[in-house]
Amino acid sequence: MISFVLGGGCFWCLDSSFMQFRGIKDVEVGYSGGHTGNPDYETVCSEATGHAEVARVIFDEDQIPAETVLDIFFTLHDPTQLNRQGNDVGSSYRSCMFFEGDIQKQLFVEAIDRAKKVWGDGIVTTIQPLEQFWIGEEYHQDFFAKNPNQGYCNFVVKPKMDKTAKAFTSYLK
């Protein structure tokens, strides 16, 4: 199994969008990229920790290529928006990728190059080493699956799921 730690706005969107694809074994939402230990949702949202909402996407590359996982990432969020995704504003919603080793770093650089063909040169996604991944609270894990009728899920999460499903139909479960 391989895992990528990615941030692209609300982690509920990342979780639910990735989980609909074959080869994605699990998605754990949490926090990374900040300067404090043991962050929680409230402190991350306060912008005091420097952490971003992220998802650790665990996948089987025999079923879904790493490049496809990263292309899904660049389809489900707008990597040209600095420190926001839609109405979710702040550095905790930034577009970011946290690598483990030189091979992942190169995959991330190549993914940004592919994404530029869609988004142009204005991509603000950061690439940095993964120092620590802090798992999010249990109530955030699989949020959409547990709360499909919640307002944010219907108006923000579901459209992103639909967009990625349409773009990557051959990988749907």
C-alpha cells in the first residue's frame, strides 16, 4: 500500500471523493504542515496552528496508479485559490502536498505539471516534506458517509464527488 497526504480545502471533500474509487483502501482525515503538536479541529480552524486540513489517501497501485490518484486530487479542488476553497477561507484550507521521499516528491512535481494543462500557471499548491500527520477526530472520519443529508455535504461535498466520478468513471467502485 502507498499513501499520499494531500490538502485541498475541507477534508470531508477529499475523503468522500477518493473513497468512491477502486483501489483506494482508506482515507484518514487529519492535520499536517503546522507548528503545534496534537492539533484539533477548533485550533486548526482558528488559524493559530499553521496546520492544514488534509487527507491521508491509502491506495493499492496495482488497482489505481499513483498518477491517477494525484489527477483526481487536482480535479476535485481548485489549486489556483490561495488559502481557500470556495467559501472555506484560511490557510487551513490551502492546497498542499506532503511528500515522503524523493520519489513521492517527483510524482507531486509531475502532477502539478499535468495540472497546469488544465489550470494554467496560477497553481499555488505547495509541496513540502511530511513531518507529521495528526489523525483528525473520529466524527470527521467518513463524514459524508455518516451524514449524507447534511447541508454542507449536499451543496459542497456531493458536487465534488460527482465531478471526480464523471472524470474518472473507469476507476469507480
